[in-house]
Amino acid sequence: MTPQTWRRAGTQKEMDFVQIEAPEPREDLIALDAAQDRLALEDRTACELVQLRYFAGLTVDQSGNAIPGVLG
């Protein structure tokens, strides 16, 4: 590939674009995504709570407060 020139505020910077390889799909992550989709169809609030707890790292109280109507 040829270097591309980017212009910003009157300056030029040459950058070489490199090709990277995409990782192989992971079956466990694909299964996790499918399980989340099924849970969302069954109980959207439960799915949101799982996402907040396990992917955002929120506590139980923080997760409950993040979703309107979950905690009193």
C-alpha cells in the first residue's frame, strides 16, 4: 500500500497503513451473545441488569439504580 498524506491545520503527516488480521471468532462469545439475545426477548430488564453487572462492573445497587423502576 502507498502512504497516505493527512492534512490538518497546515501540517502534513505521512502515515503507512498496515493490514492487520482479524482474530478467529470465539464460539464461547458467540454463545454468550445468543444467550443475551434470548434473555432480552424473555426479560429485557434482567438482560440489562446482567450487562451492567458483568460487562460494566457495577454493583447490585448501582445496577438497580441505573434502570428506572427496578428499585422502589
